[in-house]
Amino acid sequence: MTLQRIGGIAALICAGTYIFGFVLLVTVMAEMGFGTNDIDADTVVRATVEDPAIMITWNTVIYIVNAMALTLLVVALAARIKVASPDWGSTALAFGLIWTTLVLGAGMIANVATERVMALAPTDFERAVQTWEALHAVELGLGGGNEIAGGVWIFCVSLAGVIYSAFGKVVTALGLLTGLGGLLTILPPLGEVAGAAFGLGAIAWFIAVGLALLLKRDATAPQAALSHAAKGI
């Protein structure tokens, strides 16, 4: 199996983790106090103590599993872009690995928050709430509350589609719009709306990228075209 095919599977896994996250967010997680900017920490801590498996599953899938798959996708897309432009491919790789690191870190901190809540709540509920609030703020800062790093990477990859025709028009257009949505999360008034737009756009983009890598030409095709063109110069 080639790196491009592995990247295609990884992209579909990324899409799956986003879909799982959205479904859980509007169902079980909404009942636990998530889903809005005004999160009731007391409610979250009580729900976590009652059913910690939900929180561990949520954090593991949307952060850790996503980060593992995302790493493979970042490497695969960087390799594809490097065929046309080694410098641009290295840039995409750097931005992508920054994002995967932040996502993984957010997941690890979120799981630690759950563990600390479980340890503190039985004897000191107020301290458990304060601990969760502090760790949750760090989680949001790393990536759970903004999508700047992801927006930069997706936008960078999509620009390669515009400049070097590294991807099809659908992948490129979806990526540019999704990347822009991620960048707009830097603006507090637009944070929630832009974040939702980024998440939904990312699902469509991951699926489009996955299908493109699995069903279309691999990274050697652009190289062959470039070599052929060079012989004619």
C-alpha cells in the first residue's frame, strides 16, 4: 500500500472522528453541559463523575485518534506537494505537524482533566470544579476552542492546489473555504460560528481528500508530467 493510499484512509478516519464528535456533542454531551460557550462547570463535573467513560471516549476519539490519523495525512499530502515544489511541501508539512501536536496535546490534557476530576470530586467537589476549569481552558487554548493552526494548514495545502494543481478543483475549493473558516476563529465575535463552519467544512474536505488519494492518480503522476515538460524545454 502506497503512502498516498494510507493518507486517503487516514483522511476518511479524520472525517469519521469529526462526525462522531458532532453527533456526540448534540446528543450526550449536550446533556452533560457542553455545546455552548456558557459551559456550566458544576454540571460537567457531576456528569463526568457519573459516567467518566463518555468523557474519555470523547477525548480519545476527537483528539487522540484524530491526531494519529492526521499525522499520516499530513505526511502523505506533504509528499504529494513536494513533487511539484519541495519548499512548499516542507512548509505544508511543518504547519500540519504543528496542528497534529496541538490536537494531541489537547486530548492528553482533556483526559488528565477527567482523571483529576474523578480523584478530587468525592472529597473536594469545589476543587474538582476549579481544576477542570483550569485544565479545560488549556485544552481550549491548544485547539479545542480555536482552529487557527488547522485553518493555516488546510489553507496552505489548498494553495498548493491552486498554484501547482496538486489536487482537484473540489478539494482545492473546499480547502480554501474551510481554511478561511479556521482562520476566522481568531475573531471572538465569530469564534463559535466560524468554528462550526470549519468543523463541517473539514468533514467535507477530509472526505474529498480521502477519495482523491484513494481513487485518483498518486504523487508520481505530477512528477512524470514535470519530467516530460522539462525535456521539452
